[in-house]
Amino acid sequence: MTDNKSKNENLSILLGAAFLMATSAIGPGFLTQTAVFTEKLGATFGFVILISVIISLIAQLNVWRIIGVSGMKGQDIANKVLPGLGYFIAFLVALGGLVFNIGNVGGAALGLNVIFGLDLKIGAAISAVLAITIFLSKEADKAMDTLTKVLGGAMILMIGYVAISTKPPVGEAVYRTFVPKKIPFLEIITLVGGTVGGYITFSGGHRLLDAGISGKDNLDQINKSAIMGMAVATIVRILLFLAVLGVVSKGLALDPSNPAASAFKLAAGNIGYKFFGAVIWAAAISSIVGAAYTSVSFLTSLADTINRNKQKWTIAFIAVSAIMFITIGQPVTLLVVASSLNGLILPITLGTMLLASRNKKIVGDYEHSKCLLILGIAVVIITLFLGIKSLSGLKALF
């Protein structure tokens, strides 16, 4: 009985870490990017998803394995690779997490506005308070795991319903996934940044560490959790892509002020619009929790007081994000830009983890997979190239 209970608890933690990573990636920006880029590229966006999934999976497996084997969080590993580098990365990740969280609060406010007609500022305040209650719990980690799993599952069901309603050209989508009309650099790096950039790459790995799952003996579980997380994020991305493709392939134009909402409304009428409200609220709340948890986990190395009071700092992080949204708001293009910049952080963080994989003081007698190492180096080079290339594309947004 004890063994079964232990196995069930272990599986719950693995799923929790997977859904934490996936739902951190599935935020308001995720919905906006997918709608905007599907309208722009049509079925060719399937190719963007394919490349971003391959790059993201390689990055995730490398990062999660090094974190797990070393038993150290990302910033501590970076400090051992090069003294001070961890503090620099912690600053970049926490800053990026804050920018994203302002957008996440805005997304949650928009969701409540769509569902109940609430004022955006009131919706932002209510959503922030709900997210904060997770970290007021004595078992905040378990509460966070449950929240991300429930909201992640709900999003899959609702987006799946809308995808079926639009009757997308699946054959063309499959064909263009492997035979694209062009190679869209900005869209690829933006998707990679939104899926594994910045704090997102480390969210699940840090959660497993906090749950005590680390070391070589647990590598299979670490791999399983990372793959499950990527699978969830990929399923949602594909369903959302098909839902929007079904709309734009009929020649219908999306509302540029809120492309994802208009896609849902055009697909399934008023019920589709309400579903959009529920999806973006679920995506935003889970992302608020994931961004706050992971960003603060990077700051714990800066001062012992942060480490001892993680829950209070996490609550403060959410509160600051909400106050900034309520007082100054955000530009419409901020979420897309933030994802692109997060993609530029990826070569630095992944490169650091790959260097750590060869450092016996960090990984001990663990032999990192040569295949993963070579693929990881390729991803660093590709994302660095795509990131530089995308900078010219970002100029067009301003």
C-alpha cells in the first residue's frame, strides 16, 4: 500500500512539474502569437511549430538532466561554471519573468472581462489575489501542481472543441509542416522563446528539485517529466493552430486588436468567445503562478532571506506584477517582443548548462549523453543565429 502511495505521489510530482512547465509556456502571449502567426503564415505555421518543438525538446532534456544530476538550481550551476554568471542569469530571468507576468495579469483580466464583463483593473486585482492564495497555503507546492494540471486539462478540452468546430484543412497543414513555403526566422525564435526561453526552461527542473527528485538514479523520471511537459505544450499549440487555421482558411480576417479572441468567436460564435475568455484566464493564472515561482527560485541564491521566505517573495512578485499592470498597463506588442528576447536568453542559459555537463565538480561521475550534447550545441548555434536574425524582424513591430 505504501509503495503504491509512494508511486502515485511520485507520478503526481512528475505530472505537476510537466504541467508547470507547459502551462508556464501557455500564457496569453502563447495564444496571441499562435493566432497572429497562423493568420500571417497559414498552414506553413505547422513547420514553425515542428522546428520549435524539436529545438525546445533538446533544450529541455539538456537543462533538466543537468539540474537533476547536479542537484543544483540553474543560477548555482552557472556560478560554478563562471563566478558571477549565475547572478547575471538570475537577473535576466527574473526581469523577463516580471515582464511576462505583467502580460499574464493583463491576460487574466481580459479573460474575466470576456466572461463576466468586469473592468480590466478589477479583473487583474481578483486574478492576482486568486494566484496569491496558492502561495498562502501550507502545501503551496501541491496546490500549484493541482492548479496547473486542472487548468492545463481544461484548456486542452476547450481549445480542442473550437478546433473541431472550425473544420481546418488538416491535409494542407500536415503537408506544409514538412514542406513550408518559406523559413520564417522571427516566428521560429519567438515560439522557441515562448516555449523554453527565460524562466520557462527551468520551471519544471526547479520544481523537481524542490520535491527532492534529483541524482543519476532519477534520470528516467526527470526525462519522463520533461517529455510530458513538452507533449502538453505541443498538443495545445497544435490544437490552437488548427482552430485558427480553420478560420483564416475560409478567408475570414482576425481582429488585430485581439486576434485570438476573434478567432474563437468566428469559429464558434458567442460560446467560442466565452471559451476564449475561459482559456486565456486559465492560461494566464497558471502562467502567473509559474512565472512567479520560477523567477523567485532564481533569486534565492542572491540572499538567504529570500531563500528562507520564498513564499512571501513569490506573493510580492505577483503583487508587483499586478500593480504595474493596473497603474501603467502594457503595450500591445509587449508579449511578442518579450518572447523574442526570451529566445535570445536561451543560447546563454543552454550554453552554460552544456559547459556544466562536462564539469566533474558539478555533475560528478555522470556522463552526459554525447548525442544530447551535440544536439544542444547545435541548438545554441541555431538559436543564436535566429535570435540575431530576428532582431531585424522586431524592428517592423515598432
